[in-house]
Amino acid sequence: MAQEEYQIPIFLINGQLDSGKTRFITDTIEMGQFDDAEKKLLIVLEDGDEEYDEKMLADHKIDMVMLDKEDFTKEKLEELDKQYDPWLVIVEYNGFMDPNLIFELEKPRGWEVYQSITLFDASSFANQWANMKSILAETVKKADMAIFNRCKSSMELGSWRRAMRALNGGIQIYFEDEKGEQMSIADQLPYSLDDDVIEIDDNDYGIWYMDVNERPEAYKGKIVKFKGQVLKNKYFKDKNFVPGRQVMTCCAADTQFIGYIAFYDQISKLESKQWVTVTAEIGYEFQMAYKKKGPVLHCKEVVPATAPAQEIVSF
């Protein structure tokens, strides 16, 4: 009889020295995020200034092993698998190690990278990006999430977001202030509200949608240009449709359509699910579909377009 397949998830936390990896892992453990797994193994590949509290690890049933880069091998991982029999593995990676190694390395049966998160210290990121761009870029290409900590609103957050998305179109990006609180979207816009036409990059649709929803008055009267998919509905008026995008809510199999009601006098020329580029003036009006005032689009131009490289929206 074939052995039953099972998975031992690896949570990979990457970043340069002093990027906050140890603090992030500690906070995640203390929040109980890994408590469901009976036996857990923490592999530390970098000896930073901050150390793990042994009692905290013991309270959460986590065994910790520190390895030199040279010891991160198939043979060593198999040895650890036999010794600790983990149900879950957390890896504090070394930012100067090849990030591809952990993905390509033959690992013990069931071990598989489940989530990859890269951390950046925003206070030193600009200097690191200027001098170590190729090294930092590699830590982003296969990451599921990038977190910039110690951010200030005066920093080039929008530019950094664009740089991350250029490397990895599907990556989730978060900016945290010096207190560890998530920055408001207004502080991280990858475009300017002062432009005559606000052009939304395909990768930035989600952040634009959220900011319009949170601050509709800031966008009232602005001209926007973006790519979306046509949603036509029998309940809409003859001049209404919704140009929008699919957003992932929790997994690839669970998506929903997001967009704002648009007014257009040539809607009969549009096909449902057709990709279009929309240029429109943003309004803030009462709509029955919203049951309150909300953002609307008064289209100036709607032209056929090709689908974006990443059809599902990321934030």
C-alpha cells in the first residue's frame, strides 16, 4: 500500500540583517499562529542582535536549531526531520544566501515551502536598494509577501511598491510604521492625485479601488484611466456597467469581482467579460446598488484591451 501523502509546511522568513526577522517570528509565535501544530521546528540561519526567548519557545512547543549556511543541506535536514519529527517548520533565512536554494534543495518527505515572506527595514532600504539591488531583488522574486517596517510617510513608499511589483506581480505588499501599525493607503499611493489623468498600472488596481472606497471625496472630479473587465447585468440601466477586476479573498479558488458602477452611452457595443481600457471622471453619487452614496465612473472613452499579465488583483 502506498504511503499516505502529507505536508509539513515551511514558513520562510527572509531579509537582510536587522530587517526584523526575529521580532516578526517572535510576534507571530506569541500570537498563537503556529499553535495548532503539536511539534514545531525553528531553523535559524543568521545570528542577529536579537535573540529568541527560550521560555517563549518552550511554552509554544518549538524546538530551535541554529545552522551555519554551509550546514543547510539535504543530509542535515533529513537528520533534523528524524530527530524532531516536526509538523511545521519555520526558517529564519540568511539574506545573503541564495533564496532559490530552499526551493530547489531536496528536502525530507512532506517538507514544502508553504509561505515565503521577505522583510525590509525601511530606514535603510533606499541605501540597500542602491547598493545591493540584485541581492534584494532575488529575495522578492519568489516571495508571497513583502513587509516594510519602520516606515514614515515621507519615504518613497509608492516607488518601492512599484519596484516590488515589477519583480513579482503577484506579491502582497505591506508598509508598517515605527509602531508596527499598518500605514494608511493614502501614504503609499503609486500614482499622484495631481496628475491631469491618473493612470492606474495593472498591478495597482487593488490599491486604487480601496483608496477610492475609503476617500471618495479626494477623487471626486478626477480623471482616471485603468484596465478592467466588463460586467453587464440585467438589473443595470441601459447605460450602466461595471469595469472591474477579480480579487483573491483567501485562496486562488475563492475570488470576487470588484469595481464601480460606470455610465456609458455605448454600452451595447461591449461584451460581458471583455477587457477594456476605461477613461472616466470619478463622481460620488447615490446609487441604489450601493444603497448609499458611492464612487461612480462617467466614461469618456472605453476601448478594447488585452488582459493584464496578472488577471487576479493583489494588494
